[in-house]
Amino acid sequence: MSKTLDIESYISKDDVACWISKRYLEWNSYRQIWISEKEEIQRYVFATDTTKTSNVSLPWSNKTTIPKLCQIRDNLFANYMATMFPKRKNIVWEGATKADEDVTKSSAIESYMSWVVDRPEYYHEVAKLVLDYIDYGNVFVMPEWIDGRNQATGSDKTQLGYVGPRLRRINPLDLVFDPTAITFTDAPKIIRTMLSIGEVKEIIERESSPVDDAEDAEDLYTYMKKIRQHAAEFPGEVTTKDAIYQIAGFDSYRSYLQSNMVEVLTFYGDLYNQATDTFERNQIIKIVDRHRILSQRPNPSFFGHAPIYHVGWRVRPDNLWAMGPLDNLVGLQYRIDHLENMKADVWDLTRFPVFKVKGIPADDWEWEPGARIHMDTDSDVELMAPDVGALQANTEIAILEQKMEEMAGSPKEAMGFRTPGEKTKYEVQRLENAASRIFQNKISQFEMHLVEPVLNAMLELARRNMNDTVIRTFDTEFKIATFKNLTPEDITGNGRIRPMAARHFAEQAQMVQDLNNFASSSAGQDPEVLMHFSSVKLARMWEQLLDLSEYNIVEPYIRITERADATHLSNVATEQMAQNTMTPSGMGTDFDHNAIDQAQAPLVPGTPENQGSQGPPA
């Protein structure tokens, strides 16, 4: 009989850690239906045929899938990114007091944050967040401080690297929270992370600075290694009774302990400790192996809540897990694949039809052009022709595809195609603005509820961790790069950062249309009305609307100066041409000098060269 080890009788539990682990299992169970829906969407997005999707159960010979969901996903991603990252990124600092609105402070904060978001790491991380926005309908992100400086090998010099805040995307499948909370900010959260035993060792050394904490951390690391060694050496079966030890991705708790991987559950929120009868507010607690506390500390953020931010695509009234743009389109994708494969099967039946054979033919025969079938008197072969009406499914498929585009908030105009029908002068712009309202609403929602708070959190993180930093800025007026030396005091103020890319993008389009309409109206062409408009200010407004400020095109009355310069250069060129005309060209300097002298000598009467001419008297 094999030996059996109950792992619960061997490990040393921590009550707080077990409570957090149970909350993780509870909140994770609330979203199982949501997870299954997202898995189906992912299969459709990346499917190459229907055998990879739920359409595999259809009784069709053809297994073609039309990747409409994938095309809508790519279309939304391209347009979202183009709107969020226009030619110029506008980040505005709004101070809460007059001192915080100081030009120097505003310039320092805006320059620093522009320097942060201009890095390629920011763009790549936002691209992942936008894909989560489309695929899952839920985006989770938090700021983190990165120190990219490295010590050069064999030298006391430090290699320079990026030091500052950056975005950290959180996989929606790795985060759980109470979905019935009033707001996501108030909801306690747990993030699941899989690390190696070496990475856990590094966390222990980094987060245990006091001597007592270092000793406790070393004891915990020794304990973790001990239970893993014991589970590996035990010859019998290792069992557990508590469901919290069923680690996702592993067959058993023993296989988890033998994998050299460590599951870390990081809890953010308020906690009531029953052991000490205390209420601990705004804590960050890390749990390993579902039963021991790795570290616990108060959240250092000045905002007073966990620095984790969330935005949903289609918000539910009583559930914080939002829907995505592709959720309601899976059924239509199923229908499109159904019609496409049914149509293909009908085509196959017309080429390789079914035959109804009556009686027994005299000999075997093959279906081919010119084939002969020898039959007896009572035998017959009849072609079972399919209903070719199914071949008209292309029209219905096109209608379904157009519906999917519209329901996802991505009209065909966003792809550069114009809807049928003749349009008047400004009808096209008006229709595009109306058709893209869902699109503008969703991207503005992403910017206001996610990008704006996380940028402010990155600024707050920089205030707490930054030393003197040199940033690069570019002066668009003088076309030179300048460098600023900033301190934490320079970027400290009471106010907020506002990104204006998506909202500014929509406002620009609407403003351009309104200005064009005004210019073509009777009021816009009335000289008595136009005399009250400043031409310089109108030029600067157009420069801003068209994102031309970096080219330094607008200067007050520059046309007068340029016209004067052009006239001056034209006059100089005319004078130069006149002088060139009156000046000998110098050609013929290599002619015979005797011929020149003879031509310049006085004419003598009677010579053959001067016959018929009369010279002076002798």
C-alpha cells in the first residue's frame, strides 16, 4: 500500500494568506462564463478554418471561415491608435491654484510628461491596452518605476538608461476583484503572477530592508525550499483537502511544488485582520503558495487607493466586468461561416452530384463527359440536382458583414470607403461625423477613464522616486533640441494632467467643417463682417487645427517680407542681366592677331580689298 501525505498537515498556514486565497477563488468563480466567452472570441479571431471554432459541429464538407471578427478587430485597432496618437500629442497641465498654474511649473510638468510618453515603450504598451479594449472589453493597467541604469562590467562606471515611470499592462485573465462593488477604485483586487523561485528570492531581498524583516524573509525562503524538497522526495502520494491549493495550470499541488515556479497573489485594498482585531486600510499584501505572506506594506501612493486603473468598452449597470465590441458579433460570425460553407457545399454538389439509381445497371460506369451507361429495361439513373437558390447567399453574407461593422462602432467610412449615393457639398462630412459617434465616444471613454488617471499616477510616482533628471525637449520655433534639468520640486503641484489627443482629434474635425461652412456662407464672404476678424489669429487657428505648428509656417505678415525679398531679388537679377548684356563676352580672344591688326589698319584706295571705295586724297 502506497504512502499518502496530507500536505495540509505539513505546511504552516497563515490566516490572512488563506483568507486572501479564498477570496481569489470566489471572485474568480464569478467570471467563469465571461472567460469562456472570451476564449471563444479568441478562437474566432485567430482561426484559420472552422475546425478551430465552435462551428466544427456543422455537418459541412467545407471548413472555410471568413475572418470578419479579425478584420473588425484590426480596423478598430488601427483607427483607435491613429486617433490616440495623432501628429502631435497634446498633454496639458491644469493647476488647482494660481501658483500651480505658473508658466514655469506648467512647462516643466508638461515637458517631463511629454518626455515620458514620447518613449517607444509607452506606445507599445498602449497598443497592448487597446487590443485588450477590443478583445476583452476590459483594460487594466498600473504605473511602475523603472531604473534602466546598469553597472558596466569590470568598471565603476554606470551605463545610462531610462529612469522614470512606465505603464505596466495587467492581463485581464490574471486579475480578479469583487464585481458587485460600487466602483472599481473601491473594489479590493488580487493579481496573480507566476514567478520562478529565483525571482521570489530577488523580491525578498528588495522588500526586506530592516534587519528583522530580512531575517523573517530568509526564514520564509528557507521554508519554501524545504516544502518543495519534501514534496519531491516523498515516495507516496501527496494529497490536499482544501480547494485553495488547486493551482490553475497544474494537475496537483505536488506537481506545482515540483515545477520550480511560485504563484504570487498580490492583494490591494482594505483588510480586517481577525487575529489582531484591527482594520488595515489600503494595504499591499503578497501571498506565496496560497498560504504564506511574502510581504505586507501600506500603499505609498498619495492618491489613497490602489494604483490600478480600469476601463470597460460597454459598461454593465450592476457588474464591473464590461462587454467588448466583439461579444455580440460571435453569433453573426457563426452565421456567416454557416452560409459560406453551405454555399460551397451546394457548388460541390452541382459539380459532383448525387445520383438516384433505379434497378441494376448492366455494367459499372463513371461520372465523366461522354460516359455511357448500359441499362436493362427496368433500370434508370437520375441526377439529383440541388437547389441552386442557396448560391444567392453572397448577398446575405454582405449584409451581415455590414451589420457587424456598424454594430462594432466601425463604419465603412472609417476604412476609407464611401457609402453609395450622391452627396451634397458638406453631406459627406456630416454623415461621417454622425456615423463615427460611437467610435469617438469609445475612444474618448478610453482616454478619460484610463489614459488620464494613469498619466497622473505616473506623475505622482515620479514625484516620489525621481532624483535630478535631464530631459530632452524640442523647440519648434527655433528648430533646436534643448535639455532641461528637473528636480522633484519642479514637477510637484496640485492639479492634473489631461491628455487631449482623442478629444482634440474630434474637435479638430468638427472645427474644420464649421469653418469651411462659415467661409462659404454669405456672412463669411461679406467684407463688412470679415473686417472684424483678425487674419493673424485665424492663421494661427488654422495652424493649430492642421497640426502645422512644428513647421513654423505662421508668422505675422511674413508674406509682405517675402514679397519684398522676392521683388528685391528680381530687381538685382534684372540689373545683373543688363550688365551682362553690355559687357563683352570675351569670345574670340584666340583669333589671329595679324588679322585683327589688318582689320584695324586704314584703308588704301586702289587695293583689291578696297576696289570701288574712295579713300582720302593722297
